[in-house]
Amino acid sequence: MAEKSTGEKHYAIRLRKFTRICPITGFKEEVIRVGAPVIIQTDRGIEYGEIVKFDGPIPRLFLRDIKLKKVIRYATAEDLEKAKALAGFEKKAIETARQKVKDNALPIRILDIEYLFDNSRMLVYYKTGEGEKVKNIRDLSHELTTTLKIRADLHQISARDAARHYGGVGPCGRSLCCSVWLEKPRQVTVKMVKEQNISLSPTKTSGLCGRLMCCLSYEL
């Protein structure tokens, strides 16, 4: 469940893409400018983000495996223009990556690409079909690196992670639990569905990820 407010203020950096937060520690509150864009160094490299404030603990849902090393500077006008341009590079890279996948008949789907601010590398997010293995995935990484002139790191994510990553609206008409407040996806089994006398129909019991909906465990 969501964290309860304790009255304490917590500051963090919200990264440029996706809902990912890096907490700020060891700072002087009087110099923090909430809402200001900043250039930071994380364990991934040089990145662009924005300072945000939480009235209470930062929800663990937003805390991913990205560690903030230091805030380098507040973003300049030149930095802002560079950050805006990254979306165009990413769009082109996605088109190129999907064409490479098609040309090489690889059993994967390119979901998204994320450029780091300093163009030192791009992160390519992809998923495979259930139980499928890709033998020559390194060849794709090499091709993308050569074609786009930037180091390409490929990251496989599961169907559930993809749903959490991008969000969406469930059959209930509300935002997906996994992308809003659910910190860890629930383990839902066919037995749990049958015990509630619910028909095992993909249109009724499957979420956007294609798996049994997490909410089927709430009423059990």
C-alpha cells in the first residue's frame, strides 16, 4: 500500500523518462529549488532530471535500481535544448532497432529506447515471447552500436514489468495498480480465480500484461 505521510519532507530527482526517482541525501534544504531541471551523475552515467518534493516517505514504487551519485549543476538553456532533442534521437533509434529485428528475424519486440543525457550510451528495452530464447542478441547490440554510433545496451523486461513501465487503464477503468501504487506484483493462480467462481476468460481475467490480473487476489 502507499506510504503514509509523516510530515517530513523528502527531496529527489525525477529522471527524464519513465516514473523513476533518485532520492537526494546530504543536502541543505535552503538551496533546493523544487521543480528545477538538473544534470546529475548516476551509476548509469550523466542524466537529466527534475527536483521533486514528497511530503512524507518516497513511495517505494518509484524507487528503481538507479543510484544518484551527485548533482552536477542546475540545467542551463543549452542543457534544456539538448534534453528536448533526445526524444528525436530515441524515436529514430526505435525505428532502426525494429527494422534490424525484422531483418534478422529475431523473436523479440523492441519496447522503447532511452538515451543518456551525454549520449554515452542508449538503453534498449525489449521483450520476448513466453519461453523464447534469443541466441544472437549480442549481434543486434553490435549492429545498433555501429549504425547509430552510440553504445547500445540491451535490457530484457518481462510482460509484467512492461505494463508497470508504461502504465495504462485496466478493465475497471482505473490506472493499472502496478504502475500507480502496487510495489510488487501479486502472485495470482488459476486456483484463486476458480475459488471466486470467475470464468477463466482472457478478456475477463487477463491484464494488459497478458497475465492474470493482480486484483484477482484482493477479494480472495
